[in-house]
Amino acid sequence: MEPGEGPGALDLHGDEEIIEVVELGPPGPDDLAEEMEDVDFEDEGAEEPDAEAWESEDDEGVEDGMEAQDDSEVTFSLHSDSVFCVSLDPKTNTLAVTGGEDDKAFVWRVSDGELLFECSGHKDSVTCAGFSHDSVFVATGDMSGLIKVWRVDAKEEVWSFEVGDLEWMEWHPQAHVLLAGTADGNTWMWKIPSGDCKTFQGPACPATCGRILPDGKRAVVGYEDGTMRIWDLKQGTSLHVLKGQDGHQDPLTCVASNQDGSLIMTGSVDCHAKLINSATGKVVCVFKMESVTPKAPISEGEEAESNSVESLGFCNVMPLAAVGYLDGTLAIYDLSTQSLRHKCQHESGIVQLLWEESSAVVYTCSLDGAVRLWDARSGKMISEYRGHSAEILDFAVNKDASIVVTTSGDHQAKVFCVQRPDR
């Protein structure tokens, strides 16, 4: 297959779907089937998308069209500015950590919003926060690159380090190891709390997103120049590089892998999502979203609305992947046929999406301040939850899919109960 080419290119014009399967170069569908026969579609899983910082204008009061209804069970309101990120502790799902534009991060109880402790000492917006795989440690990182790690039971800081401007941060899925990507193109890896350090030098541009693969031995990192690298964490070497026609033409915004790590998906400002075989580093197919019909006329002072991939993820229980776009489109793609299955339209841009662990239900949060649940099999919305008076900037779902915790530009974090009798 020629670089960057593949069956499954989708051209969308308005609501009409035109699906072209173009065979390029010598390989045909049979070759592709052989290439993908080692991939186990039954075991796909959503790696949690990066908690990215969203720069947003200060919104005082309720925005136009945002309702005063509040479906939440608990509101956490100790932040005094936009709340950029949230994570739940993986072991018990009883604690949340949130970070915000007020240079503060807090660890608090999900059941009642009670503060456990403040992760103090940051001097810039806290854009990354997360618990280690066993909930022993919590890490917080601010935009200037100050990263701090706290021992949760002792509520005390055990390690800190300063890097360049921070782009993303993630814990290793099985070890007390922390990874972070910075604006100088480096990816850093530390053992916690000893602080033993290794760096992976990328191109001289920001490492915009990253994900440790489920085997714990490799990481995929996306860069502002459109390239993607798969790193061997032990050797510190680059296993595969995707660039030029193979890579994206604009900065990468998000990466995800399926449950066994055999497939990677990358999303970019160029509006393309690429499906990649992690063993070979080859592009399996490209999902393209052309611009949809123009929205309302642009008011004076507003910029024309651009589109980009903002979030993506794999379903664990069916061969499906979801891609969320800034123009409000949630696209559900069928991986076995590499075609568009459903298009679910939102009024506002999608900020993030997450799949339930054990069903074909995908959650979205968007700039209109609502959380929505979608049935990926039918493409129908199951339910929607409101309560924020500004855009939702990040959210997390607990393991049994009974609660969603959201953060917003309205300075609040909220807990919504989403349990339904039929699930």
C-alpha cells in the first residue's frame, strides 16, 4: 500500500454520505485482509484520551442558550477559574483530582465533594493531573513545566521536577513511571519517587500528545509537525516514524490504542484520523472528514470556524472506533469494513470522547456544556446531562459507568450519576 493511502477514504457532503473505496497501487482487499489478520478486533479498548488544556475566553455568567438545569449530584467549587483537567483514581474510583487556570490542583472525594488535600506550589495553570495505576500517587503538572507527585494516603509531596512547557503527561499502566511531553519536542520518563530519568528526543517542535501502549514497553507520541513516533521505552530508541505523506499534514491533537495495542489511531488538525498497525508502523487506512455545510454567517470580529479531530478512541466489545471533531461531528467508524457507520451531530464542538469499558456506548462532552451518551450500534443518543454554565473542558467515567465527573470553564467540577436500570 502506498504511504498514507488506503481504502475507506470517506467524503462527506452535508448530510449525504458518499463512501468511495479506492484501491490504490498493487495491494487489493485480500492483501489488506492478510495484513490485518493478526489484529484481534474483538479485544479493542479505549485508551483514555489525553487531558488536553483548552484555552478559552473567560465567560462570565450563563452563555446564550445554556440552560439553568442541573442534573449533577455533586458540585466541587473550590477552583476560582476554569478547570482544565480531571482524573479518577483507578483502584477505587472514589477520588478525583482536578487542575485549573487558578494554578491550583485538588484531590477530593467524588461521593460528596469533600476536599482531601490541595496539591500546592504550582505557579501556572494546572493542565495535567492523574493517579498512578494503583492509586498510590497522584501527579499534577502545570503549563510552565513544573510537575509534582504526591503520595495520596500521606497527602504529602514526594517528588517534583521542572521541564520545558508541558504538553501532556501520563502514568505507566503497570508501574510507578511517569511520562510527559514538552514543547521542545522531548518526551520525558521518570521512575517515581526515585526520579531516575530518560528522555526521548523528537523533532524540534512540540510533542503535542502521547500514549503508553498496553504492553507497557512502547509509547506512541505525536508532534506538531504532523509526525508520529513509536518509542521503545527500555532502549530509548524510535521503532517507527510516520512522516511526510504517511504522517499528518498538520499538528497531531490526540492518539489512542486498542485494548491489545495492535492498532493505534492518530488525530490531527488536518481533519484526518489514521489507523496504524503498531507492529509494522504502517497506515492501515485513513478516515477523512471533509468540511460539512457552512454554519451561520460569521459575525464581525469572529473567525471562520475551522475543523479538526479533537478526540478519538476504540470500542472494547465491537470493531468500532469513534472520532470527535471540532465542528460537532461524532463519527463512528466500522474497523472491519473501514467505513463510516454513523454520524452523530452536536450543536457545538466536541472536546473529548470516552468509550464505556464493557459496552458499545460512547460519551461525549462539548463546548455547549453537556455530556451525552450515544449507542454506537444505532447511532442514537441515549441521554444527555447538563449542569455547567460554560463549556466542558474535560471529563472522566468510572469503571462501572455509573458516574461521570466533568470540569468546565464555569470554575466548577461536577459529578453526574448516569446509571440506568437496563445496563
